[in-house]
Amino acid sequence: MTFYFPEAVRKIIKDDKYILDQTGMSASQVFCFTDVVLKVTKQSASSDREHQMLMWLQDRLPVPEVILSLQENGINYLLMKKMTGKMACDDFYMEQPELLTELLAEGLKRLWQVDIANCPQSDLLEKRLQEAGERVRLGICDTADAEPDTYNENGFASPEALYEWLLKHRPKIEHPVFCHGDYCLPNIFFSGNQFSGFIDIGDSGVCDMYQDIALCYRSLIHNFDGRYGYQGTKHFNPNMLFEKLGITPNWNKIRYFILLDELF
């Protein structure tokens, strides 16, 4: 199959070969060249936001270095230097759960150290719930990909019912920090025994700290239970993450943010 690349992109990649990355669940096409990665996405507010946040984070966090960001014919093109290291879900780290959770905790702490005073994006609950409500109204919430116990006889009857529950049980106190927004194992990179960086930061911004904690906890569970194909170590306690963070988990918030994510 032949893909179209704008002239400005072709000048940089020249005749370099690529691999089309199939990891992850986004609607983007990701072309992995020798030293660079090209992310191609239909232009949207979400895609525009990813370009904006990646530029803002260039000197604040270890994220891919932007080589080129452009829009052509309703398509956003983001050409970046390839992130060094391996995804957190690589077997090398999955077989070393203590190292894995230690580095994941380090990544969370790095995010929380970012000064949020001038952050261009905020996803605190008032805004997040408004967006969730609009998605419910439009009928675009994917129930097929939900957690097994979210929509069943003991769960919620519909996204509408879940949304009403979220409004009623909204946490009274938020702890705003800089969050990745989708802190799942494929989006976090390690190199050897060191943390190396973040990718796919389009959902990043100011959120409650449990936004990232909850999705990281869920990602650990599903990466170890074989949902994404891993067949190695099964005896893993995801609560190790909280030990590495040095916190007592707020289970109400963890459940809340996992359920809120079901509407996105």
C-alpha cells in the first residue's frame, strides 16, 4: 500500500523505509522510520491539542522532539524524533514487576513536578464531565470496549445511567497536577533500568492526580492478565504501584476515574 506524505515530510524522510506501528488504540497512523516517527491524524480539536501540548512540553518533560508539525488538506502531520528505549509493556519489564512499577512511579512523579501555572490545557472535572455528557448525548460512547463489570446486570444499564452516577458521586476535592491523560504502559518508555520518556501526550493537561493513577493501575492489570497478548508472569500484585508511589490509594477515586474513562 502506498501512503501520501507532504513534500516537507518527504524532504526529511527521503527514501527511508518504515514500519506501520499497530500498537495502541488510537485512530492515527504511525509510521516508524529509522530515526523518526510520523504520526498522521485527521485534523480535529484533539489532534490540534496533541501538537500544541507536545510543543509546550519540549523543554519541560522527556517527550519526543518535534521536527515538523503541519496540516494539509484536513490532515495533521507530526514528525518527531524516535523515543529511545522500550515501551513499559515490553516483556523485559513485564518480567521484572518491581522495576516496572518503580519506573512507572518515577514517571508519575515527573509529571507532577511540572509547573501548571501556564499550562494551556485543563481537564479538571467540571470540564471533563461536560465533555462526557456531550458524548453521552451524541451516543458515541463505546460500550463494547468497556470493563466487563461496567455494563451488566450488576453494573450500569447504559452510558446515560453511568453518567448520572458520575454526576452524583463526583469527588468533593480535586488535587490538580500535570497529568499525561492516558498513562498506560504503551505510552511510557524506559531504557535499561532508567525512565526515558512519554509519548501520545495529546490528552495531557491539568487534571486530578488520580486520573493518571487510575488508568495506570487499570493498564497494569490488563497487561498482566493477557488481554494484550502477554503470556508471561501472572503472579503480579498491581498494588505494588502504590508502594512505589508511597501513597495510600484512594479507591473511591480510582474507581471513579476508571468509570469516567468509560465514556471516552
